[in-house]
Amino acid sequence: MSADARRILAVQALRAFVYGLGSVLIGVALEHRGLSGTEVGAVLGALLAGSALVSVALARHGDARTSSCSP
């Protein structure tokens, strides 16, 4: 495996860890503020859905820019 591939995998692993830790911390903070388990789940689900929508929008925008720049 190349050095670049190892770096990419390491960064992806770190990103996944931080994302998971952040989700746990947000859930705990919301629970401490008095939200029920269902409400915490709804907030985390909305965050996940929003993140997915932004990823799709950015990918489409990037694809459109890339294909318009091709010769």
C-alpha cells in the first residue's frame, strides 16, 4: 500500500472516530438538557440526514464543475 493510501485511511479512521465521539457527546448533552431518548434520536437522525444531503449536493456540484471543465 502506498504512503498516500495509508494517509487517506488514517485520516478516514480519525474522521470516523471523531464523528462517532461527537454523536455520543451530543446525545449525552441533549439528554442532560432533558430531551427524551426519542427526541435525542430525532435530533441525531436530522443531523445525519443533513450531513448526507450536504454531501450529495457537494458531490453533484463538484461533478458538474468537473464535467464542464473537461475538453
